[in-house]
Amino acid sequence: MKSNGNSENRSNGAGLSGSIGVPHHEHPSYKWWVLANVMMGTFMVVLDSTIVDVSLAKVMATFGVGIDTVKWIATAYLLAFAIFLPTSGWIADHFGFRKTYTLGLALFTAGSLLCSISWNMTALIAFRVLQGAGGGLLMPVGMAIVVREFPPEKRGLALGFWAIASAASVSLGPTLGGYLIDNFAWHAIFDINVPVGILGVFATMVIQREYKTASTRSFDITGFLSVVLFLVPLLVALSDGNASWNTGGWTSPFILICLALSLIGLVVFLTVEFNIRDPLIDLRLLKNFNFGMSNLILFIFGMGMFGSTFLLPLYLQNGLGFTAFQAGSLFLPLGLIMAVMGPISGILSDKANPKVVSAVGIAILALSLFVNRYLSLFSMRSEIMVSLYLRGLGMALIFTPLNTLSLAQIPRERLAQASGLFNVIRQIGGSFGVAIMGTLLTDRTIFHTTMYGQAVNTASPVTQNVLFGLRGFAQNVLGSSASLASMRANALLVYNLSQQAFVSAVDDDFLVAALITAACMIPIVFLRYKKRAGEKITAVAMD
């Protein structure tokens, strides 16, 4: 995205005028109004990526779907976000930054309204794509606007405030979502975006001036279509390889066709992006060793971390019987820890080897996921909170040093493209992670259900004693007749087995997520770091 160089300011807007005859964008407070405006949009977009996690159990019950379907609510959003993120630079250069930011906010708001009135899962997933497209346009353009309006000496402070909006969303998203679901309905998590989005569009039109580059590059339509052809069929194959409707499994014609289309898309995408003058995603940046290795780390991290984010709310609600608000409130300290530790992470990166800081963060994050490997139907709240405290600490220690190492050798004029690619890789990693973890969760639930079912011998004394106790419970507590009590006892036994199978599958998923995250330690070892005397590396903030 081009945020400096030759430019022309097309429209000064109205309001915020410091004195008669002074354009509002020259007023000292203008840049702070712009920052507040951008923070509002950032908060909404990041909020929606976390608020949805606590709604999955309710959506599953409402539409009568399984995990293999409901995971697409998260996957579709992340995928659309990743695909449209690299297009935002061209759109902003061509049509103007204010128009692009307004378009992203309007698409996100319209998508929220349509998600709220969705009549089935297909419609909800389709409208989540619209939301993700809006977020993909809004986030990088908002960051570029903030960087453009603030002078270099105040840019770090501005980006720090901008990052606070993301951290606050991580904390408040699940809690707010849980409250809305428990007191209203799952639709409310999307309804809340509509008035805020409308206010944001109006504020953008009033506050921001238009900015448009004097020269624009051509749009890489082939690159855009080929990356869609690569990612969408691949994620469909990964998600539906073991779906209930896909009786042929991983070797069914549908899955094989999806994989073939994805391979064609990948070949075309790589061929075009490495040879075109103005690529959609400048893959040539990956030739820089540190930048390429850092993106590999971020992709693996996205698969492990973001791929497992939807597991804990499902476990809390479906396994432990938490309400949506009770499940969401557990995540409140997560963003607070990240907000406090983020600046400390930056200081440590300046004082010590950023490789070490990032490696410690990866180790702590992997440990937090491994701790969740031992969740059960009887886990205490304190046990769960320990893993979340570790998760917040680990994530806070990862991003700043990784940014420092990856962008240190990138030329200043290519920093915006590099930062955009960094975010694209992370979002794609998250999409792959959700698809893979959701598929694994379904597989392992079926496996454990089968194993537990085979282990139950209805003729054994132990099983008979359990059924006898359950029959007594049904008669004495539920007031059932003898025949009805027997039926309820069998149903309770089956229910308990299915719950145990689900929790065991969740444990397996967390173990895989921990191993994937720990695998990030391998490329971290190969990162090159040599601090020169008097050198100060400035990291570009990430959302």
C-alpha cells in the first residue's frame, strides 16, 4: 500500500475547523480524531473474530449441525479476510483511502446485518464471507491512514493506541458475546455491529480527508483469481474430507477434484506472482531469509494457535455446561495480559536477542496448549485459567520480536507490502488451522465414541451397578416409573459416554495444537540476528 510519495488531497471534508478559513485536516487535533475513528473500526473487526467463538455451541443447537459445518463460521471469515487484505492497497491507491476505509466498514456492517437474519447455515457462512471481505479492506487501510497522518516522532504512540483496540477486542469479545447470547440470542452478536458500523461510516465521511496517490499500479486479476482457486478448494477438502455427507472419505471424487483445482491454482499463482511487475502479493519478499523464515513461523503459529481458539468455548459449554457468558468471561484476562506485556516485550527485544524472546513466547504458548491436553469433565476453573494466563503471556512475547527480526532488512519503501504479507500469512495459517482442527475433532470424537462403546459390557457387574444407580436416580429424583427409569438410565449412560468421547477428542486436538506450535522453535533457531553498535530497529505494528 502506498502511503507516501506523490499524492493529491481531493477533499477536505467539513467540521473540526480550528479557526475560520483553516481546513480541518490542518487542525492539531485532526490526527487524533482520525485515530479514534480508525480505532472504532479496528475494534469491531477484531471483536467479531473473537466474539463468534462463544456462539458456536448455540448455533450448532439452533441449526442442528455438527462441528464439521459450524467451523466454517470461523474459517470463512478468516479466509475472506486473508484474500481481500492484499487487494486493499490497490483499491486505496486507485479510489482513495477514505473511500476504501468507508467501503470496508460498510461491507462489514452489511455483512453483520445479514448474518443476524440468516435463515440457515449456508446463508450464515456466505454472509460471514462478506464480513471478512470488509475486514480485509478495513484493517490495513486503517493502519496506513494512521501512519500517514502522524509524524514519525508520534507514530509509535499512535500505533500503540491502535493496537490497544485489538487487545481490548480479544478481552471483551468472548465476554460481551456470552452476555448477549445468554440474555438475548446468538443474533445479537451481529446486531451490535450494525449501529456502531453506521456511526463509523458517518464519522469517517465527516472526519477524514480523502487521500489518493498520483499514480496507481495495475490490478493483478490473475493473481487474485488464482489465489482464490488455490485456497478455497483446499480448505473445502481439508474440512469435508470426513464430513457425514461425504461417504467416500478422502478418496471421494469431490475431494480429489478440490485438491486438483487447488494444485492448479497454486501453480498459476506462483508463476504469475514471481513474474509480474505489480503482483497482488509480492512473494519476492520471501527471498529475504529472515522475512521468509518469520512468515513460516507465523503460518505454523496460526495453524496451532488460531486453529485451537474455537476449542475451549466448545469444551466449556458442551463439556462442562457453562453458559456462554461464563465461558466468555474466562477470556477477559487474556487481552489485559497481552496489553500489559506487549510494551515489555518490545523493551526486551531491544535489550536482548529477539530470537530468545520470541522462542520463550513460543515455548510458553505451547505449554499453555499442552496443559489443556489434560482437560476433563471435572476440570476446575482455576486449572483452565492457568492455561489462559500462559497463553496471554506467550502471545505477548511473540509478535514484537518476530516483527523486529523479519522487517529489519526490508527496504523502507517495501515495509507496507511486507507488513501486509505478514498479516496475510497469519490469517491463512489460522484458516488452515481451523479447518484441520475441526476435522480432527470430528474424527477423534467418532474414534473415542467407538472405543468407549466397545468397552461397555452391558452384562458386566460394573455396568449393571451403574445402570442400577441411574435407575434409582431417575425414579427418586425425576419421578419416573420403573420402565421409564430404565430407559432414562440407558440414555444417561450413552450421554455420559458421548460427553467423555467429546472431551477426549478436545484433549487430542490440544495436544496436536501444542506440537504444531512447538514446531515453530525449529525455524526460530535459523533466524539470523546481529545487533550492530548504535543500531535501533523499529518494528511495524501488527493488529
